[in-house]
Amino acid sequence: MSSADLPSPDKRPIARIHGTEITPSPRAVAMQFRVRFQETDLMGIVWHGNYFSWFESGRVEYLRQTGMTYNDLRDIGLNFAVIHSECDYKKPAKYDEVVTLWTDIERVTPTRIEHRYLLFRDEELLAIGRTVVVAVDNQGRLRRIPDEMIEECRLKEPEQ
């Protein structure tokens, strides 16, 4: 599917849940896509586990926007392991709908990154997700995130 088939993700949607406004931060990275048939169940609704695959794609795109790729990290022996993931499903995403995933960083430390995800269909909030990843070496041992990567993440991190 070409990007010409998708509406522009430039406008940040605003949803309200119990009177609380939820919108992607100015630092969030948007990734827009059409729900594929194989991501759905017999009712045409996205199977719940696929949201976590989308979140991973959001993390990869966020990293790419900082000027790095996972291949760059693997070249220096740095990997990220998911140690926590959650998703609060608000409304179902369905086959052939265009959705926008907004990925942001909630917090970064020398060894971990906490991401937040907002999935929208137009102005309608479909899901809120969160993952925590830790940096590990090729043997799975905890490793410090390079200072330049921490700095890139902190530039996008919400102000304290």
C-alpha cells in the first residue's frame, strides 16, 4: 500500500476518557497502516496479541526517527529485551481500517526504556499500551545504553 492511500498523520488526535484528555505528545512518532486480514479473527476484529507486534513496529520506527536502526545497535552488541508489556483495549480495530499508532518514550534510564503507545482510528482511541525494555548484550546480560542514545531519548522524553 502506498503512503498516498493513507490520510496524513500530522494532526494529533484528542480523545477523552472519563473527562481526561488523551493525545499524543509533540515528541510522539506516528506510524500509519491499514489492518490486514491475517491480523483479524473470524469477526474481522484484530486479535489482541497483534497489538504487541504493532507496538514493536512503533519502537523500531521511533528508533529510526532518532537516526539509528536496530541493525546499528546489533552491530555494537546491544539488544533490547521486553520485560513488561500491557495493553488497555478501548475499542476494536477492524479489518481494512486505517489506524495510526503513536509511540513515545515515558522514561529512560541507563539500562531501560519505557514506551507508551496510543492507537487511534481517526479521532477515536482504540488502545493504550506500554512496554518496558532493558538493554542486554548478546549473551543476555544487562548492559548500559550508550550515552548518545540516552540523550536522544531524553530529548523526546516528557519534561519533568
